[in-house]
Amino acid sequence: MLKKQFDKSKLPSRHVTEGPARAPHRSYYYAMGMTEDEIHQPLVGVATCWNEAAPCNIALNRQAQAVKMGVKSAFGTPREFTTITVTDGIAMGHEGMRSSLASREAIADTVELTMRGHCYDALVGLAGCDKSLPGMMMAMIRLNVPSVFLYGGSILPGKAPNNPEVPADFANRDLTVQDMFEAVGRHQNGQMSDVALDVLERVACPSAGACGGQFTANTMACVSEAIGLALPNSSGAPAPYESRDQYAEASGAAVMNLIEKNIRARDVVTQKSLENAARVVACTGGSTNAGLHLPAMAHEAGIEFFLEDVCDIFRDTPYFVDLKPGGQYVAKDLYEVGGVYVVMKELRKAGLIHEDCMTATGYSIGEELDKIALEADGKVIHPVSTPITKTGGVVGLKGNLAPEGAIVKVAGIEAQHQRFVGPARVFECEQDAFEAVQNRAYKEGEVIVIRNEGPAGGPGMREMLATTAALSGQGMGKKVALITDGRFSGATRGFCVGHVGPEAYHGGPIALLQDGDIITIDAISGELSVDLTQDELDERKAAWDGPRETIYASGALWKFAKLVGETYKGAVTHPGGKAEKHEYMDL
């Protein structure tokens, strides 16, 4: 095979490898065992979020080695580095959850700084858990370098062994970590024994990989393919599958092709490709967190694509992929029936996909879809002509309680349960609400309000999975509703409204609610309102004592709270692509 010749005169790595003045820099590369050829080839950053915090990240290190082989096969020089991850499944339900959203910004920042500092020419980014996926893609878009994203893969589903202590509905289904959170609610309710809980926790998560349902990690993995930053079908194979190495190697080779063709991240991530990504989230019943991460990714490109824009797409996209938590199947099942591109092929039949968007292959979405022979299987992927429901699995809400919008996942919720009117039961933070749920200190028909959990007010915009799972475990998922200026896990079930904006910290209407106020949540009409006049709200605002003080007066969370912007814009911490005065690749 003839070696490709790359002209480094216009690549960033020329600043550290070319010319007599860079002899000291080259001496460092020789110190690491690099050859002369390797020094003068394009330098490709291979970034992972590998750590030993949780199964979602544990396989990334191994997969990175396969990526490096792919880069080398196409005459590039891979340089591996790592960044942080905060894993939501471990951080959930306690103070650690405040670090989750802030970690997205830290991931993007640290990848950017590493790439800039060492003048790498392109990026292959591997990520495995919720915030690391958008964080890694945000870095790609911010730097605007040739980029390929690779998901670490999902976990295999768990199975309960034969044990008379395990309730039948747990014994007869695929298990995910969501089931464990709900099992805690059953246990607290006296409907599950200590033995059953012990048995289930040992089998629910049987391998490496991210949570198996269409929770945030798998939602954003589907986004990576739909938006074009990942190779077709690369997000579907579970983490333990050896085929992941083939996708990894192909991703390394693909980024070299992008360098050669000068196809950069913002050639891929456009208004149209963001719309494609939102379509795929909607039709798969994906996580509400996509309503936070898609605007943040758009922001890096200087594109205004806010929560309302995402929700407009959700509203007119049919929901036809039957995935947990609203449905029956897990990521492995979607992969086995053809994956994201079969889903997009169905969307194309309905005229709901922009086919001219560029992808990491160097070909357009339409050209890649033409290669897909598989059709919807009718179980995991229903035909778009006979969807599960006619509108998306996630819905945007607005009204006098959420002037800047809010979001609710309705996948798996029957239409008659998509309107809820009830009196508010107000809690000042998640812990207070969780304790009340544990102690049954709430009533059927109430709207549980959890405030002061927004990006600035939390700080950190925590997810409420422990509380919502406990409600489901108590059999109350359809008998109460819940609203918050915080977030929900992609694993959340029930009528739960998040991202209420403005948040309480900024004096939004959620800060002014009192016990007994009548709240209307209507996912059919898109309404979130409280039965108060504007004069009554203004009167309460005048009497408001101001933001609730937090215990975070210094450090990373203090810094995040000071910098973070509005939720509907993605809760971002810098001015974004519109404010840029240079291109990293062209310095």
C-alpha cells in the first residue's frame, strides 16, 4: 500500500513538528519512541473518558487502542489522552449529582485545551456516559477540526435468576439500572424483600457499558449517528461485543479521510443535522436531556437552536421505536434490527430527514441511507406509517409557570394520562422531596414541586431519578405529577416535567409557588400553568426573599453557577461560536 502524503503546511501540528526551530519539540516525540515518519504525519488526538467509576467508561481504554490502529493504518499518528467523567448512575440521589452537568463543560474545556496545547490536527473522541457524549461532541464542534465520535457501547441486559423472593414482573423482563431504582421504591413500600433486592442488584448490570435503555447515554449515542459525527451503526453494538473494535478501527481510519478532504465538525453539525438529531430523539422516545444538550452543541457552532426549536420538532415527529423506559426493548435490541439508520430510513419515508447533511464517512446522510437494505422489524422499530403514537415521545411545555419553557417525556404514557391538574406540594430541594416520598408525606392527585435545583440554583441541575423511581416503585407514577427546575434521568418514568425556566434562582414563577396552588400540566396542548393571575404573580415576586443560598461558595460548582446561562439555551458557560474571532485550524 502506497503511503499517503499529507501537506502539513496548513495543519496545526506544523507548529510542533516542522522546521529547525521545532527540534526541541521533536526531541520529546523521539523520547516517546516515535519514528521520523510518525512525527511528520498528521497528529490525531484520541480522547477518551475512561475511568474506573462505572461500567459505562471501563471499556473505553481498550477501544481507544483499536482507534489508534485505524489512524495508523491510514498514515496518521494517534496521540491518546483522557479526560474526566462523572457517571450519573453513581452520582444519582446525593450531593455528587451536582457535579454531573458541570462535568459536561469540563470535558469540553479539557479536550479543547489538550488539543490546542499540543496542536493536534483532528480528533477521535470516545465517551460512554451521559454528559461525556455531548461534552466530547461539543469540543469537536468548538474546535471545528476533522472529528469522529465513537460511543463506548451499551451494557447487556440483566436477567433475574429463579428465586421465589423476586416479584414475577422483575423476574420476567430484561433488567436495567432503572429497575434497581424502582426496586428500592418497592422495598421501601414493603413489597420487596431484602433477599430480592440483594438478588437483583447482583444481576441487573452484567457487563461493561452504559445503561441499556433509551436513557441519556443511548439517546446521545443515537444523536451522534443522526447528526453525522459518528459512523453509521457504530453506536449500537454493546460494549462487550468484539465488533466494537472494528467500529473503533474504522473510526480512526475515517478521521484521516476527513483530514484529507478538509471536512470539519461544523461541515457536519448544521441547523439541518441538528433537526435530524432531534427527530431521532423524538421517534425513539429519548431522554429529555437532549433538550439541554442539542442547544449546547448548536451553541458551539454559533447556531441558535433552543429548547423550543427542539420541542417543535418533537411535536410533529411520530414515536415509533419501542425502547425502555417507556417501551419494552433496550439498545442491544435496536442494534440487532439494524440500528439508527433503519430508524432514519423510516423517517425519510415520511419526509422527515434532511438527506443532504454531511457525515463522518465523507458521504451525505442520503447516500448512506441508500446503502441500508434492512426495513423496520415491526417490534422494536415500527413502520413510520403505523407509529406507536403520532407525536414524539418528548413534549415541550410553556405557560405562566414556565415562560422560557419546560420539557416532559410522554413515551409510554397513555393519552388520557397526559393531562394533570392538581394542587402543588412544594419542596425546596430534592432531598426534602425524596424524604417525603419515602415517608408517604404526599397525596394522590398532587403536583410535587422541586425547586432550587436549576443550573445556577442547585448548583448543577441535578437529576431526580431516585425520587421518580421511588414514586414508580410505590405504584404512584400515574397518580401524582412532578415538576422541577432541575432535570430528570433518561430512565425516569411517570408524568415528570423538567427544565422549568426561568429557574427559581433567577426568580422564575416556580420560585413563587405555594402549597395548594392549582397547577395544570397538559402535554397534549403544551401547557404548564398555575391558576394565578399576573398581578398575583407580580405581588408574590415583590415579596420574594431572593435566591436560596447554597453551600457552594467556592470551587468548580461555584464557578459553574456564576457562569451558567439559561436552561433553554443549553445551560452553557461561554459565548459560543457566534463570538469567535479565529479558527483554531487556521491559526
